[in-house]
Amino acid sequence: MAENSILFCFPSCYFTIPARLFVFFSLLFCCSHSANQLGPYNTFTVSSFSYPTTNVRPFDLRYIRVDLPAWFSSVSISVQSDVDLDAKSISKVPKSTLPLICIRDGSPPLPDVLNSSLIELGSFSNGSFQRIQGPQNVQCYPMQRNITATLTNEQISPGVWYLGLFNGIGPTRTQSKMIVRSPSYSFSANISVEGCATSTMWGQYCNQTIDPFSCSQAYSYNPTENFSGANLQTIQNVVSCKIFETYCHGEGEPKVYALEVLGIAEQLKIVATNVSFTAAPTNSTGNASVANLMYFARHGAMPSMVLYDYSGDISKAPLIIRTPKVGRWFVTILPTNLSKEVGGIQNSNMQACYSITWQLLNCPVGKAGLNCSSEKYMLQTVLRRDSTPFESYYLPLSGKVSPDSADFPLEPLSSNSSYSNEIDTSWMYFLLDIPRGAAGGNIHIRMTSDLKINYEIYARYGGLPSLDSWDYYYANRTRSSDGSMFFTSYNSTEEKIDFYILYVKEGTWTFGLRSLNTTIIPSNDQTVMSVSVERCPKRCSSHGACKVALDASGLASYSFCSCDRTHGGFDCSIEIVSHQGHIWQSIALIGSNAAAILPAYWALRHKAFAEWVIFTSSGISSGLYHACDVGTWCALSFGVLQFMDFWLSFMAVVSTFIYLTTIDEVSKRAIHTVVAILTALMAITKATRSSNIILVMAIGALGLLIGWLVEFSTNLSSLSFSRGFCLNVPTRWETIGAQLSTLVKTLLRRFRWGFVLAGFSALAMAAISWKLESSESYWIWHSLWHVTIYTSSLLFLCSKVDIIINSENQTTPDGNYGLTRQDSFSRAEP
């Protein structure tokens, strides 16, 4: 839950104007702004970046960081890609392979925790973009061929924004896969940031005037005027300023003010004084004037009738913002006259005149909370030794804890004033700073106690947390922010709290510890807390490796887990394949290579020793490769085993085709040498691509064709044609026909065609298995591939008829082969 106290229509933020008046004032507000936007442009280009064409592989991601200064007016985003998805096809694509573009304020969006319900089915454009409230919210859209959007300072606030381009989301994205067949896509991007020439101008075209809340030193402030119920001994730093100038503007004419909150504050109060309505009418029933001086306040961007954090009638009650966020606040004041809507007297000349007084309460150093009665500590960053960038832990700057440990006790840091009988005053605050470029890290909070933990933890970015205003919290096992995408707890109990805030926003974070022990009697138990920034939660749960990369601009780093074959998720804690399932998959992938025994045994029996070596080596190398691939055992490095598996598999297929020829051994060795070079190149460069199967089949068929051509060219060269043969056309054609008939008969007698058809059937099954392989079903279809491809080799080897030659190594002229018979019987002399 983010900012419960200021998010639209939560219980503590309500708008009392009747719903039927909402449209009327919305039109007034919009029309007045439209008129102001007709002025000349007053912008300049702050920055412009062009990102070259980049390929996003399956399950991969890219981040683009965009810095928006405080004076920016708009940011233009243009992304071109080769993704071709329409509205109908998007719904059919599984989320694990769906190309997405996401945007998030302050830190990178994390694809492994994104909820599919957040994905907008429309395209990313000006109209589709909605307000992002809080550091945990993110907006995602399906990737399109052309994306163009211009976001103004009325839509988004200054600061750091991240664009994330993903090729699939979900827990399986980080799982190591034996094969990846999903499509990749490429994109290029252009991002341009425009700014206003002066700080007092605002809007997309910097043509809207902003009046800053200034401070007049001549004004004296007495704290008792507005903090009469507070402890005056603790309220020491109150900035109170009054704008002596009187502002007057007509009905429906908004006036915008801006105020900078530079540090953690307790309260911001804005009061309209000397309010008067000139020519204020009475309604038709004689009642008093119903004119109002409405205000709309918003942090970071200009408010409107539909986008605001606070609203109300400042002529009747002041604007009070408890624990305001650090940054620029905008307040729009709009005079309205409700009598026009209810049938009263109309008066278009009515004006509202008023003065503004604003007060900003800051507690003394080390104090915070209501009446400044709670302890506040700044946490010092301590870098870890031999760690990845930005990994650190934090210790309070108090002198009350030891600097030798990452854990610190809470009891020495609390004071009696931190406890009271008030349910919302027993607080202790810790402030820490996330440095620039470290938004891809994770805040890790741990708390342990000898007995039951008596603390609730509330976290907020840029301001003090409270029971009504927080970004993340943990109260107990049943009450926490576990429903948030960027919050996760691990095995928390009554004696231990352990949670992470993922991909935190860079800047100041405040953690408020609300004590449940409201008595000042000291307890015997000790509570120990640790605060750290880590790159990967739980060190990837011991099921993966933590990787660190840079975004596309090189300005920020982010971390991610690369999980093993059986786990996935952002922290590798999700078991995708059970232990028993992993065993069966390993047995299938490794054991299926035993099918190589079939062609190897046949080759050994027929004394085809070269083929025997290839088939035997292919089966062994494939088994060793898959044993390493599933994580069982690696005899050699993974790259060497992968090369040997694919190279020998390619050689086994091609050697089967070459064996079917009857050319001499010299020609076979020449063909084998050429094939070995080609298949080695294929195995060392993108061995897993599907086109290699077609290339291997083509090389094998080409080798078989070359062998036949060599054999038949030898037979044809033995034919001699007389001069009469060349001149006698009928005889010539009869001779050619006879030779072709002999060639066909030779081919028919050369093979056992039943085995040939069976071999092609097994080969077709192997091709189907290869085509059906996916990340989820790889082990099934690839095991079947092993069996069918080796079976097809056996069937092709069996299809060859043994050629029997005579003692003089000559064949009979008709293409039939026979043995020269010899016997030892004596023959009678003639």
C-alpha cells in the first residue's frame, strides 16, 4: 500500500463537493489551462539520447535510465522494433515469451515479480499512460513495432525513470534452460528531454506561470499560534513565512504555487488569510454566499481536478500535510461559486482575494514524530569487503552501538520519551541513503529477539512513515506488504523478521519502528536489527549465481539471479522442477544415448571401424554433455562437452550417408576430411540453431551423391564408343537406354528398400522431435531424438546390400556381383 493518506479517495483523503458539480469544475479548470497553452514555447533541449539497434534474446532484458531534472517540461520516447503483434495475437502469446515494455519511477521494473494483471492490452502512448503513485507501482505494455509517447511534467514528476524492455516475464525467465527456441526481437530508441528556461514556468510548453512560496524575514512567528497542543520544548525548528502580497483572481481562474521541501519534515501547513469574495452573491433562497476557494495539492507534478494528493476548501480549513515528502509540492487554488449550479444569482465579475501563510515544522537533530518526541538516527554506510558494487550495511551514527558488527541492538537507541500511552507516538526512526546508480539493489531488513518481537516496521521513501502513510510495512506474519510485487519476506516468525525491498529507489529512505510495548518498564529481552543493501536476495537461495550488469546508458547497475535447471524466480526460490522430476529427466537425457550402441555394434560386426569409432564416441560425448547440462557431473568444461556432442553427432549423421556409397577408401577419406572441417565449424558457431539439422542432412546427401557420381563415372569411363556408334543415331540411343536401365537395376539391387523406408520414417520422427522441443518439454523430445536418430542410422546401415567382388576386384558387366568359385576337385583331361 503506497501513500494511503494521499491516494485519491482513501478514508483520509476525501472531496466533499457533490459529484454533479465535478464535471462543471473540471471543464472550468481544463478550459483555463487550454487558454494558457496558446502562448509561445519557452523550452530548450536538456538531453537527447539515441540507442542503437539492440537484440533482446529470449528471456533477456534491457534497461534504459532517463534522468529528468526539476525544470524539465516533457520527455519524448520513440521506440522502433521488429515485433509484429496485434490485439488478437497478444492474448494468445504466453506471458513467459511476451515482449513487453515497462516504465517505473525511481528504479528498474523487475520482470520476475510482475503481475500479469498490470499488463495493459493497449499500446503505450500519451493517452494510455496513467499516474504512477509510489515506488512499487509499474506500468507495462506489449511491445509494438512503433511506440511514440510524450509525457509532460503534468503527468510525471522529475527524477529518475526507468524503461524496461523484456522478452518474457515470470519465474521461468531466470531458470537455466537446456534449449531456447523462443524468438528474439531487436529495438532502437530515441529519448529527448525538454526543459523550461525559467523555474517559474511550468507545463509541456513552459507557458504556465508558477508562483513560488517565498519567505519574508520581516514576519515574526509565535509557535503557540498553531501548535498550542504541542510540547514547545521539543519544537525548535519551525519555518513560518507569510506572503504579504494579496492575490486576486476570478472564478474558474486557477493560480499555481510551488514549494520546495528540502529535508525530512514533520508537517507542512498552508493557510489562506484575509479571504474575501468581491461581489459575492447570495442564492435565490436568501442564504449566505456559497463561494469557495478550492485547493488541489500534488507532489512532484501540477495537480488537476482528477490528479491530486490533497484537496479541499482552503477558505474554511487550512491545508495540512503531515510528514510531507521531500521535493517540490504544487498547490493550485481555484475560486468557485456553487450558486451557479444550484440556480442562484449569477455574477461573472466575482473575484477571490487572499494572502498565503505557510509553515514547515522540522524537529531538532535526532528527533522526529509527533511533538518531536521520538528518536531519529541517520544510518552510516559501511561498504563490504570484496563485494560487488554498492553492497553495504548500515549502522546508526550515535556512538551507542559497536561499529565492528553489521547488527546493532535497539534498546540502547530508544529513550523513555519514545514510549507513551499514546498508541501512535511510540516510534523510532532510521534514515538511510541509497546512492545514485544503486537502484538495482535490494534493502535487506532483519530483526531478531530473544522473545517475541515487539516492533512493527514501516518504510517510506522521501518522508517519515506513519500508520496511514507508508510504502512497505511488516507488522506480523499475517499483516505485511507481502501482496506487493517488490516486497518479500522469508521465514519470519514471532522471534525473527526477515524481508527484502526489491530494486529500491535511489534517495532517502526512512524506516519507522513502532513499539508495541507502551510501558516504560525495561524488558529483559534484547532485539537486534541489521540493515543492508544486497545485490541478489538470499544470494539466489543457493540455487544460482548473482550477476551484475549495466543499463543501456551505462549510468546505473542492476543485479539479477541466473538460476539452475530446477529453480527460477527473482531469487531462485521457486522450484520449477522437483527433485524426483530432475532425476527422471537426467536418466532420460543421459540414458537415451545408449541407443548409439545399435549402429556402433552393427558397424563393428561388419568391420566398418571408422563408423564404429564415430558412433561410439558420439554416444559417449552426448551422455557426458547432458550429464553436465543437467548438473549431475562435468567431466570437462561445458563448452568442450557441447562442442564434442554436436560435432560428433553431425559426423555420425554424415558418415551414415557416406557409408552407403561403394567408392574406394581413398575417396571416402577425402570426403570425410571435408565433412569433418564443415561440421566442426558448424559445431563451434551457433551449434544449437535449428538450421544445422537441415545443413547436416544436406551435407550427408551431397556426400552420398558425390560418392555415386564417382562410382558411376568410373563405370562410364570404361565404355568405348566406336566411330560408327557416334554416327549411328539409333544405335547410340539404344546403348544409352541400356546403360540407364542398368543404372536403375543397380540402384534397386544396391539397397534393401524396406530398411530405407524405415530409416526415413525414423529420421522424420527425429525431425519432429527436434521441432517440438521447448524449454518445458525439452527432456522428453530430446531423449526421443537420441533414440530415433541412432535408430535411423542403424536402419540405413542395414539397408546396404553387401557387395561381393571377385578375386580380380572386377564386377560383372551387368552390374550383378558374384564370387569367383574355386574348388579342389581334379578335372579330367580332355
